[in-house]
Amino acid sequence: MSAWSDHLLVLPIVLPIAASGIMLLLDERRSGLKAAISLATATALLVTALALAWRMTDTPEVYRLGNWAAPYGIVLVADRLSAMMLMLTGVLGLAALVFAVARWDRAGPRFHALFLLLLMGVNGAFLTGDLFNLFVFFEVMLAASYGLVLHGSGEARIRAGLAYIAVNLIASLFFLVGVSLVYGTMGTLNMADLARRLSETGGGAGLFEAGCAVLGIAFLIKCSAWPLGFWLPPTYAAASPPAAAVLAILSKVGVYVVVRLSLLLFGAGASEGFGQGWLFAAGLATIAYGTLGILGARDLMRAAAYAVMISSGTVLAALGTGNRAALSGALFYLVGSTLAAGALFLLGEILQRGRDPAAASLAVFADEYRDPFDDEGATETGRAIPAAVAIVGGAFLFCALMLAGLPPLAGFVGKLAMFSGLAAGAMPPAAWAFILVLTLSSLGTLMPLVRLGTLGFWVPHDDSDPVIGPLEFAALAGLLGACLVLTLWGGAGLAYTDRTVAGLSNAAGYIGAVLGSGTP
Amino acid sequence: MSRLLPHPLLSLALAAMWGLLNAPVTPATALLAGLVGWLVPFVMRLLRPGAVRVRAPGVILRLAGTVLVDVVRSNIDVARVILGLNAGTRRTGFVSIPLDLRNPTGLAVLSIIVTGTPGTLWVQYDSGTGRLLLHVLDLTDGDAWVRRIKDRYERPLMEIFS
Amino acid sequence: MEIVLSLGIGVFAASGVWLLLRPRTFQVALGLSLLAYAVNLFIFAMGRLKVGAPPVLESGTDAAGIADPVPQALVLTALVISFALTALFLVVLLAARGVTGSDHVDGQEPGQETGQGKPSQREPGR
Amino acid sequence: MPAETFLVAAALLPFLGSVAAALLPRDARNAAALLAGVVTLASLACIGALYARVSAGPVVWILDWLPTLGVGLTLRLDGLAWLFAVLVLAIGALVVLYARYYMSAQDPVPRLFSFLLAFVGAMLGIVLAGNLIQLVVFWELTSVFSFLLIGYWYDNRAARDGARMALTITALGGLCLLVGMILVGRIVGSYDLSVVLASGDAIRSSPLYLPALVLILMAALTKSAQFPFHIWLPRAMAAPTPISAYLHSATMVKAGIFLMIRLWPVLAETDAWYWIVGTAGMATMLVGAWSAIFQHDLKGLLAYSTISHLGLITLLLGLNSPLAVVAAIFHTVNHATFKASLFMAAGIIDHETGTRDMRRLSGLWRAMPHTATLAMVAAAAMAGVPLLNGFLSKEMFLSEAVDNVGDHPVQLALPVLATVASAFTVLYSLRFIRQTFFGAAPHDLPKAPHEPVRWMRLPIEVLVLACIAVGLVPNLTIGPALLVAARAVFGGATPDYDLAIWHGVNAALALSMGALAGGVGLYLAFGRRINNNPRGGPWLMHRLDGGWMFERAMTGLVRGARWLEGALGATRLQAQLRTLFLVALIAGLSAVLAGGPAAVPSVPLTGIDPAFALLWLVGGACAVGAAERAKYHRLSAVILTGGAGLVGSLTFVWLSAPDLAVTQLLVEIVTTVLLLLGLRWLPKRDEAIVAPPDETRRARRRRLTDLVVAAAVGTGLAGLAYAVMTRPAPEGIARWFIEAAYPQAGGRNVVNVLLVDFRAFDTLGEISVLGIVGLTVFALLRRFRPAADSLERPRQQLRQEAADRAHADRAVGDTATDAMLIPAVVITWLFPFVCVLALHLFLRGHDLPGGGFAAGIALTIAFVLQYMAHGAQWVEERLRIRPIAWIGVGLLVAGVAGAVPWLFGRPFLTAAFQYAEVPVLGKIPVASAVAFDLGVVVLVVGASVLMLVALARQSLRRAREAAVEQDSRLETRA
Amino acid sequence: MTGADVPVWTACLVVVLALTGAGFSLVGAIGLVRLRTFYERVHAPTLGATLGMALIVAASILFFSVAEGRLVLRDLLIGVFLTVTTPVTLILLGRAATYRDRAEGNPDAPPDP
Amino acid sequence: MSAATLLAWGLGLAQGMLVLAMALAAWRALRGPRAQDRVLGLDTVYLNGMLAIMVHGLRTGSGLAFEAALVVALLGFAATLALAKFLMQGEVIQ
Ligand code: NA
Ligand code: NA
């Protein structure tokens, strides 16, 4: 180890710590400098993630913290899935930060430090190869998310934050119970070592599986799976938009872990397929519940929150089908939908600026029948759309298509990949159910988003039209640009997720890379 | 002297504490104890406690002996009270004692002695009048308690903290 | 000892869960505290129990006989984290009580069903 | 240039044009129109240039997109595609010209043309699709652009509603189409159109045929506005008339027809196809025609007429006869020409008179003879009058209707119903002409009618000319194109047909004439009554208003979703938490049960010490007591929780975890102080006041449920703990740590070595959590505003101060100061001793119980004690701590300590450990982990002091604010 | 290390000291339960905090000094600190009780000093 | 009787007595009746707990319990002080 690139794996964690440490020494009034440090760090994180993904091979990269060998010390492990999630975090994080720098970072003290530490927690969770260290990073991420949810204070945020914190604290306790049960029955915390022991000893006792089940519940709470995820919509809807945007990645951390551990521990061996049926059921239920929520949503922030739920549920269900191609599609979908949901949170705020949400929600129910041809005196001259509205409106439509999985955007590519993956398999009833639910969910997402968009952009408002600042525009452009890249290079993307799933399913490869030749 | 070693007694106590904590004493721990004793008292300069001058080491020793004996005796007395071994009726009540001691540190030591002795409790001290309200578990004679406190504890303390 | 500790963990956990399900925020805060105790003891128990064999190496310590240090390290980390989060929860509950005027977990007394003109906060079919 | 270049250019140009138009300023009418026209014509030219190539075989161009899924961008121009592409582009060019003059000067026209061009591109994408999935992509794009175009006048509520409805219904179809295509792809093994078209037998014999068929037809029927999905089309008429003419009559609605024709070779000629497509077409044709009769709005009439004609075409496709397919293609083209021209005419009437209501219009012949003539010719074509194109295809239709009479009784009705529908067509065509152009001179119109500008009429002239040309010399005009198209569908099996005007007297001619006569007769009989029908809705179907039902269904859907969301979800925290615990319980329990019966304990257990059992009796009693008292006696609950925590610490001491004991004790102390600091701001609660006089049964039941859940979770956790503890410990990683701690990491306290070295990364995360929480608490408290009833200073202080005031010789605050006099002295002098304890815990932690965290908390307590003894103000005058900076320093110190090994080529957090030989002092162990631990101390102090002090300062702040408030109140009174 | 390597006399002495200390503490706790008013009860714990503690500290010093073969006095720190800190709590607690009793006008409220 | 047995039994008994003392104090903390009684109970629980820790150290012959006992001795009063101050002043820090 000597070259800087050898330490690339740990940078996503060390950089935010260093930057936030420095920022805490700076006076609160030096907001410009802080924003600059923060933006530079977020950019560096994105670059790091890209570099990691760029050099990724079929063998996972391993970084031994403290120079201690694998089952004993903590290791960071990066494979394609980690790299993908890091990139997603990098893009979303940078965009949310750019958006925040326009105005939101001044809504409360120490925003930038909290924000970077959140990114650190998320990155750590994606990188760590140790079950307890995962807990620690979960807590870092959650603690920062508590701060960010409450950022800007106000009644709605505090009320939602209270419930959010209560639920997630309990989830954290479940996590601890699960981890310790695993340790108590298997004697190790390293994920690869766990997988190895499981395959060698046949592991399998009820107690170990109980540990995994409790652990699973903890993760499903973070994924906001039904019926454990009722905390998500009010929280995300109440959070300040840049916070909500970056929170969109948070529920995906739970999804990531479920995918990682299911395939590593239960892909084969004594406990093969453990919990798969439950994951599938929970995933479908989550999609269904999220769709109901989005159908009934009264404002954009809430709709976006439910969209986050749907996207989590989709991956869980795809994982539950046991169909690798479907899982690959679901992972692709996850990336796109998370970016789009993040953008939608930003849009929601722009749209609601200076508008009375109560009035808008009343208008929805005024949807009564009127004969279109009776509108004799109706205005039939168009209104020019200011550039800001056009941009925001276009972006909104883009997000709606992404989330509903409508062509031609990346959301569609993901759904298509899932469908054709399922269609390529044996097509058990579960596959049909999945296809049916996903299709209905597409429609169920499109309709309310169109309704909300119509209300937001087309129903004339007395108050002023939304304005969008250059930084906010840049943030949106970044997110949607990423979606566009994902769409245009969908082939490369799917190839990547295919290889990701192949790598995930190759538990032996992972174990070999982590425990491999290393001697203490 | 005072700038380099603001609270010599404190320094001694802290060094002793370090020594006790890290026994057996080696050259290294002794050095560290010295450092601790020297440096840590500087934090006290920040708190700016009132000046405390302690005199009459002989009185200190005598007082310590008195207190030790009183504490042991009171322990046994109170234990008997609790276990109901004391025949006859027991009165319990408050005694008001006019104190002449005004030095806060002296008062603190007095309070520790009184409260640390089973059977008596320092309840309320009025800094304006200098009166102390004492609760006594086995109150046979109020005036005797006043004398006891003033003679046995207050006077030596006034000597020490004059 | 195992049976005693197990029962103790159970009682702590049950008390904590009971409190977590109560309507007042302060009850919930205490419930979190109690449940965290229970969980910490649970983690600790996963290393099995040893009396008089702390994982501190002194001359002549039998390495095989001493307590498992790993769960202890985990508990320490968890302890710190749960301390921090209890503090956070406490402050959030104070802030919530400040802005809503109520110390109910839902930010409103059960009588007043819809608060703040937010119909979505209403109670679902129970 | 190769043919592919033309093809790509044709497909790409509209999209490029769309982007360009979007960038034009809003008042650039001419530029936008010119751009749109040029782009459309250029694209048309490209397609036109390929005619010769296409007659020889399809032109194909492929671009990889999603190779792993077999999905790419495949442009495939065959005869059918050529015909449709020309139709789309030619009519598109005319619509552009028309729109230039139709749209008012106030309209932001570039947007219209931008969307229109994008739509043209999407439509071409469908037509040119050589890949099933690509077809789906463009299919949905047409829905989206149609949505945007219908909503062009978004200020208008009808436009908004119409746009949403169209999108909802057609998108539903699109989603079905996707699944259907995927099923076809599964059967065939490829999405490539050429491959699929060659696999008809495989598809039709597959068990997945029926689902695939139904799904694909869902798409086709919704897009082509077939009954009962037709309801969106009339509402789409809220779009500007050029758009209605183009999308909702000539082109987009034909996408469904195109799809059915495209896949006819592989999906048709089965019973399922026959019944589904045939029935849908027949029903649509009749319902559309019937509804068209009763419309008073010109566009409404044309819209329902369009529905009817789409039904007719669909019916033709459903007949399972190749000849009928040819007729369908032919009628598609014919319909596009006459219906587009009729729409444009209606638009001109609207434009020039200000109304489209046939009851107000009359006698326009006089004001606009030119337009009237054109409209009459087009209407005659629609009615199927001989010598016009409509007549030819109508006759082919009737002939097919006669030829395909089957055995089934329903089938016998086919010719009759076809004739009836044709008669209806005649009826509404006649009504259109009669009501608009004939009769008395119009009066009371919003505008005085006159002919439109020359250029606005030109598109109609071109289209009407086409109607006539095709009607007169079909073989010279449409003939070759139709043949190429038919060949593309049927290949070698193309049926023979004859496009002649005169086929002799046959059944079809008879029916055709019958229909003409019937239509005229019906108009004469009922025309007046139809005009007087006030409602505008059709007789019989008056109550069956699709739009109304759709809106109702949507509203119901939203309400139902909200209800279901409420029923399946929980917004109350208590309900959520209950669910959490129950689910976890079930999950854990089912896993344990699935794992089989528990094995018999096989490890030597530690014997039960009665003292330990008694200790836990205390612990249990404290916990239960705390749970019981937490509602009304919060202080007691805090005390009892403290007791429970102490029992925990003692347990750690007892069971060989001294580090845990120390830390737990310290944390316990700080937590108690914190809780008490918080208690100050909570509402006073008195059992007598708050407890409801009689608890409801529901509340009691809920408490019972909670009790059961709590007990179950407790039992579960206890059971798990016991089960694990009575099982032999696995041979895990623990042994290695014990063996490596001293030789490799230089520490005797293995737990501490784990924390600062082996698993220092955990600790780094842990202190980050602490720092984050500190910052969050600080942020929250900076904006903290207490509830009104907590604003006042505590009762105790007010009373004491009142008493102080009452005494002459006491100053206000003396009571408080006196009470703290002794504690303050002691606590002041304890400060350095606690510092030494902290130093000890920190420095010796590597070998003895302690460590950075414990040291930090001990220091924190030292600070907090000063605050308690002296008050915030006193302390802050003396100790200036900047906790946030401490957090920063802590993070940096720990981070830098972790990163220094990089300089030596070691990974992050690699610790160095050595014995330093110092003269006099001897061998001194030096572990670099100490530097890391120093960061921990600094951060812990910063974060915990920040939390405590931020909370404590509230009293100070409130007191000051309350005083200010009181002053101001006095001022206002005076 | 277990108690095996100390001589019997030490063990005897240690046990006696510890038992006596524990006995005083127990009596204090019994007093806490048995005594009738708060002002009486507040005296009880002092037994454990003074003599009880002192005896146990002595036992500890004796035991470890013998066991380690050197003077181990660190337990003195416990004695000193406990002696200094226990009164602080009790004084404030007594003060709080008098305040509360007076505020509520309880009959057994203490008089003013 | 060997030293070990003597210590085991004698110190075990002492520890038992101390835990019993804790239990009695806890009873007071549970019963009250007044808040000051509960605080006093907790203070006594702490005190006896500390002594029990010391005796446990003797029982196991390990000096490692010392730090825990020292922490209670030096800082344990902070919790009860806070409680007492809360009773007296209605808040812990002014
Ligand atoms: Na006393
Ligand atoms: Na740790």
C-alpha cells in the first residue's frame, strides 16, 4: 500500500469527516467558505465513487482498516453493488447540496457538517463488510438524518421527526438484537466469514435464523416496507427539500443491505432462500401500499415520499422472486427512481413556494363533471409559460415518467428489464403477480402525478409563478441529466447491473476476496 | 510561588491521588504525578474559588480525631435506634444553632462533619443571620447539641480557617 | 445466573416496550432508555457469562477462561450511541411539546382529531 | 446517400425540429410555423424518396440500446410503414399550415409546434418501429405529447380534464401493450419485428397467446378509442382544432389500427381475435354513429363520427379476412383525408363565427361559399357518396360484411348493422351540412362570418382534392401505395382486389344505396327533433356519460385509495410501534420454530448466586415501577430508571465487564441530569386532573393489548437470551483478540484495545454519531420555544423569592444561594479531582477499565456539576468552552490519527505500538492509539457538554425573555 | 487471581471487616425502611456511608495489600470522595424537604432557623 | 476452612447483605411516599451498590472493579444532587 489510489476505498468516509471537522471550527457566519468546502467535498465523493466504479473488476476490492486481517479487523469491501450505490449517493448528494446552497443551508445551524456526515454514514454502510460496523454507519446516517429532517425546525418537521426518530430508534435496537444473536450463534461479525461459516457448518439453527429475522425486520423498517414503513411519508414530506432529496437514498440503504445479505448468506447453503417468500410478499405489499398512498397524495412532497416507498418495494419483491434478471432490472430501476424521487422533492418545494397548499388540495376534489362542449365562453387562448415554469414543468413531467416507469426514460428500462427477466423464467404465479402489481403501480403513479402536476402548473394561481434560481436549476439539471445518461446508456447500465447481480450471487468469490489469502 | 503553584495543598492532594491510582509508584508515575499535581490546579484558577488559608495543623489533627470518635460512636447509637435496641422514648427534632463561623470552606467542612456523623443533619443555613438549622435523630437536650457543635467542631474550624 | 439475567432482560424489555407504547413522549423516552438497557444486556449475554474473569490481561491470566471481549466492545459502542439518541429524543420531545403545546406522541391530544388543518394526519380506521 | 440515411433523417428531423421550436421566443409565430413546415416536408421527402426501395423490401437501420434485453432502436420501413408515414407527414404538413393561421396572435405558438413536431416524431417512431419494445416506447410518447397538446390551453378546465383523461386511458393501454409485447417476445424469443412476423404459428399456438392478445388489444382499442374506451376522444376535442384534426382524427387514433394491422399476420385469424376485435369494432361503430347524430357541437359530431369510423375499421380487421384488412387500410387513409378536412372546416367556422353550435349556425353558405363547398365534398366523402374516396372503402366494407356472414346468429346481423351504421353516417353528415351552411342567414353570432384567409383554406383544398382524386381514379392515386402496404402485411398471400368505382350491381352496392337513402330519410323524419334535443347527449345513452363516469371513477379511486391507505396503514405513532414489535415478534418466533426444537443445554452454567437474584429482583422492581409511574410521577420514574441502570452496571461488574460498568455508570448519571433538565419543560401532570373519570373500555382494551405485546416481547427476548447462553459458544473470533491484544496492540484491556485499535473504525463512527447528535440538539434548542404553560419560572423559585422579599434582611435569591452554599464549595474543589480521574481513565484505559469515552463523560460531569452548583452564568463567566469547536477538533484529531499511517503506506487507522526506552523512567509503552482516543475524549466532552449546556441555558434565556415580556406588558398598560 | 493466595488470618480479618461494614450498611437500609418520617430516615444511610464504607475500604486495603505484597491504598480515595460527596446530597435533600414541607404547610415542617 | 472458602462464604454473605440493603433502599424509592424519600432511596441504592462492587472485587480478588466503585464514590452524587436540586428549585441548572 503506498499509492493514493490504494486508499480510495476509505475516502468516502474520511473526506466527509475531515471536511465537517474543519467546518465545525469555522464560525457560522462564514457560510460562503463552508458552502465551498462542502461542495468540494461532495464533488470529491462523486469523483471517488466514479473512480471506484471505473476500476471495478469481478473481484471485490478489500480495504483492511487498521491493517488487521479480515475476520478480526473491520474491512471495507467494494464490489459493483457498493460502487453503484456510492455513485448514486454521490450524484444525489451533490445535487441536493447544490440545491441547498441556494437558500436552505441557512435555515438552521451547521447544515453542511450534518449533510456531509450523512453522506459519510451512507457511504460507510455501502462499503463496510462487517455487520456491527454496518450498525455504526446506520447510526451515523440516521443521526444525521434526524438532524436534517429537523433542519429548519417548524411544527410539521418536529412532529414528523419525533415519530421518525422513535421508530428508527426501535429499528436500531432490533438491529442490535439481530447482530448480537448472529454473533452469539456464529461467533463472528464479518459478513464474509459469516457466509463461510454458514456454508461450512451448515449453520442453520433456529436461533441464528431468528437473529437474521430480527435483523431483517430492522432493515425492512429502514426500507419502509409495509407494514413497517408508515413513518416514511410524513417524515420525507415534512423534511426540507434538500434533506428529503438526500433522504431518498436512505431507505435504499436498507434495500442494499437486504439484497447484499440475502444473496451472500442465503443464496446457497443450509439456509438457502431464507425469508425469500416474506421479502416477496413484503415487497408487493409495499408497492401496493405506496401506490395507494401516491393515489391519495395531496401534495407533491408526499407523492414523492410514496414513490420512494414503491421503489424500495420493487427491489424487495424482485429479490423475493429469486429471478436474477429481474433483480438486475430492479437495481437499475432503483437508481433511476431514487434520482427521480430526489428531483421530485426539489421540484415540490419550488412549486409550493408562496402557494397555499390547502387551496390546491381543495381544487382536487372540485373535479366534477362538466360537458366539454358546454364551455362556450371558455378561454381558448394560450398563456405563455415563463421559462422557469417551463423548466420546472418539463422536469416534473420527466420525473413523473421516470417514476411511473413510462417510456422512454430509465424507469421504463428498469421495468422492462424486470419484466423480460421474469418472462424469460418459468413464470410462476408470483411472477404474474409481480408484473400485475408493477403495471398497476405504474398507472397508479402516473395518474396522481399528472393530477398534481396539472394542479401545480396548469390550474391558474393568483399568486406568483414559481421562480428557480441558477443553483437550483443546476441541481435539477444534474439529477435529470443523470437520469438521461442512465436512459441513453441503458445498455451499459443493464450490463453493469447484470454483472452486479452475478457478483452478488457468487458468494464464494466475495468470501475469497475478503478472507482469501490474508493472514493476520 | 503562587503563580507557578497556585494551590499547593491541592497540588499535593492531586499528586497523591495520582500516586494512589497508579501504584506501585515508578519513576514514570512519579513524574506524571508531579505533572498532574502541578498542572491540573491551573484549571482552578479559571473557577476563581475564594482564597482558602489553612492553619494550625495540630488543630486539624485533633479535630480529625474528635470527628473519628464521634462518627464511630454515632454509628453505633444510630444503629441501636434503628434496630429498636434503645429502651425508652426517643425524641427527634430540630435545633437552631447560631454560628460564628462565616468562612464558606469552613462551613462546608462543618457541614460535612455534621452530616457525616450519623444522627445529625445539616438542614438549613441562613447566611444573613448565620443561623444553622440542624436535625437530630435522638434529641435529648437541644442546648447540649448547640454546645457540642460549637465547642467540638466550630471552634477548631474557626482556628483552622481564620 | 443465566436464568436470572434472562429474566431480568425480559423484565427490562417488557417494561421498556410497555412504555414505548404509551401516549406521552416522556414515557416513550424512558421506554427507550429501558429497552436500550435490555438490549445492551442482551448483547452482553451473547458472549456467555463469566464470573470474575474480566477480559483484562494480567500476569497469569488464563486466556481461554476469560470473558468474551467482543460483545463488551459492542455494548460500549451501542451504549454511547443509545445515550446520544436518548438525549436527542428528549430534546425533540421538548421541541415538539413546545411547538404543539402537547406532550402526546402525535403532537395533539386524542380528543382533537385533526390539528393544524392537515387532514392527512387524521387517524386511520382502527 | 444510402437509403438508411434518409430513413434516419426522416425519423430524427421532427425531434430536432421540436427542440429548435421550443427554443424560439413565444411570439415567433412565423418562424415556428416555417420551421415545423420545413421539417415535416423534409421528412416527408425523405420517406417519399424511399418509395422505390420499399417496394423491393423493407429498409432497416439498427441502433443498439439495450442489447442484453434484445431491445434496440430499429427503424424498419416497409410498405405499410411507408403508407402510414406518408399519411402522418403529409397531413402533418397541412396541419402546420392550417395551424399557422388558426392560432391567434396571443397564443404562444412555438410551444404548439414544438409539441406537434415531437408528436410527429413519436408517431413516425411507431410506424417505423422494427422492434416491439421500441413500438411501445413511441406508443407511450404519443400519449404523452397528445396530453401536452390537448392541454395546450391549460387555463381552460376542459382542456386540463380532457388531457388527463386521454393520458390515463391511453397510458393504461400502453402499459398493457408492454406486457403483451413481452409475452410475445417470450414466445418468439425476440422482439425483432421481422422475426416476430415470421412466427405467427408459434404465437397462435402458444398458451400465452390469449393473454398476449388481450393485452395488446387493450392497447390498440384504447388508443383507437374503441367502445368502451372511446370516452376520452370527445374530451380531447378541447385541444386546438388543428390538433384535433391531426391527432384525434387523422393520425394518433390510427396508431391502434396500425398496431392491429401490423400484428394481424401473427395475431389474427383466430376465434378470439374475431370475437374481441369484431365485437369491439361493431359496438364502437354503432355507438359512435348513434352519438354523432345528436351532437350540437361541430367538433363533437366529428369526434363521435371519428369513433364510429374507427369502429368500422376495427370491425374490418376483426373479420379475419385479408381482403377486409386491405379495405381497412384503404379506409384509414380515406378517413384521414376527409375527416381532417372536415375538422379544419369546422375550425374555420369556429374561427370566423365564434361558435361551433349547430343550433346557432345556419346559412353560412352565403358568407363563406368556398369553405362550404369544400366541407360539403368532404362530408359527402364521409357519407360514402359515389365518386368520392369514402364511397370506395365504404363499399368494400359492406361487401366484406356480406361476404363474412357466418353461421352464428350474431354474425347474421353483420350486414344489417353495417348498413344501419352507414345510414347513420349519412344522417349526421347531412345534418352537419344542412345545419351549418343552409337555412336562414345567421344572426346573433359572436362574429360576422366571412371567408378565412386564403392560406387557411389551402390545406382543406388539398385534402378535398385528394378525396376526389382517389374517388375518381383510385388506381392511379392510392393504388400502388395500397398494394405495397398490403404486400407488407401479407407478403406472397396478398389477396386480389379491385379498386374500381363500378363493380356492377351487387349486394354491396345495394346496401350502400340503401344506406344513403335511409340516411336521407332519417334526416327528413327526425332532423327537427334532433336539433331540438336540448341536452346534446344521445337518446337512450343519455345517462351513460363516459366522461362523467370516468371522473366519478377517478374521484372514487382517490377516495378509496385514501381510505385503504388509512385502513392498511397507521398514522399514530403508538399503532406504528405496536406493529413494529408484533412483526418482529412473529418474525423471530417463526424463525425459531422453523429451526426445530431447542437442543438440551450442554454447557456448564454459572450457578445461581442468591445475591445476584436479589439484585435482579431490585432491577426488575425498578423497571416495572418506572413503567408504572412514568405517566403521572415522572420524577419517580426517572429515579427508578436510575435504579434499573445501576443494577445493569452492577451486573456488568459481577459478570466480568468492568469497562461496561464504568461507562454505564457515567452515562447513567449524565442521562439522569439530562432527563431532569428536560422535565422542567414538560406540562405539569396531576393524576387527579388528567386521568379521565371513567376510562373507556376501548382504552382499557388497548392497554391490555399493549401489556400482552410488551410481555410477549420481554418473554421472547428473555427466551432468546437464555437459549443462546445455554448453548456452547461457537469457536469464533474472540480468542484471537485475547491473544493478540497485548503482543500485537500493546494493551492489556482487550475491550479497550478493541475500541481504539482492532475496531477503532466503529469508534470513529460512534463519536461521529455523538457529534451529530450534539449539533442537532444545538440546532433544535436554538429555536426552542417552550409551551406557554412552561414559560413561567418554576413555582419553587417564585415562592422562595417572595419569601426573600418578605424578609427585610434578605435579598431576593438569598434562599437559593444559601441552599447551594455548601454544595457549591464542595463541588468547586472537586473539579480538579474529577479532572484527574478523567485523566486516569483516559491514560490507563488501554490496560485498565476506562478509555476515552469514559474519560470524556467524567469530564462532562465535572462541568455539569459546576453548572448545577453555580448556575450557568457563573460558570460561563469563568470557563469559556466552545463545544462545537471541540466536536470539530475531536473529529479532526481522530481522523488525522487514523490517516497518519497513510504516510507510512499503511491503511487508515493502523496503530503503532512500541516500548520507548526513556532514561530514568524506564520502559514506557507508547501506543499511537492514544492519539485516536484523545480525539474521542475531546469530541465526547464537546458533544455532551453542548447538549447539556444548550438545554440548561434555556432557563436562563427564558428567564430573561420573560422579564422582557413582563416589562413590555407593563409599558403597554401604562 | 482468587482469594486462595492470602493467609487465613487475613481472610478472617477481611471477612470480619466486610461483614461488619455490610452489617452497618444493612442496618442503615433497614432504618430507611423502618423509620417513620423523612427527617428520621435521612440519617439512616449515613451508617453505610461512614462506618460501613470505612470498614469495607479497610477490608479491601488489607486484602489487596496482603495479596499483592505491598501497600495498596487506592481504596482510600473511595473513602475520601464518598465522605465529601454524600453530605452534599443529603444537605440539599434535607433543604428541599424543609422547603416542600413549609410550602405545603405540613404540621411537622421544621421551624425557621 | 481454607482462606478461599472463608472468603467465598464470608464475602458472599457480605455481598448478599449489601444487595439486601439495596433492595430495602429500592423499596423506599418505590414506596416514597414523598419525592425526597425516593431520592434518598436512590442515593442509598447507589451507596450500597458501590459497596457491593467493592466486596465483589474482594470476592473475585480482582482490582478491576475499583474504577467502577471510584466513579460512584466521586460522581454518583451528581445524579441525586440533580434530583434534590430539582425538588428544591424546580430546575437543575438556572
Ligand atoms: Na448525619
Ligand atoms: Na466502538
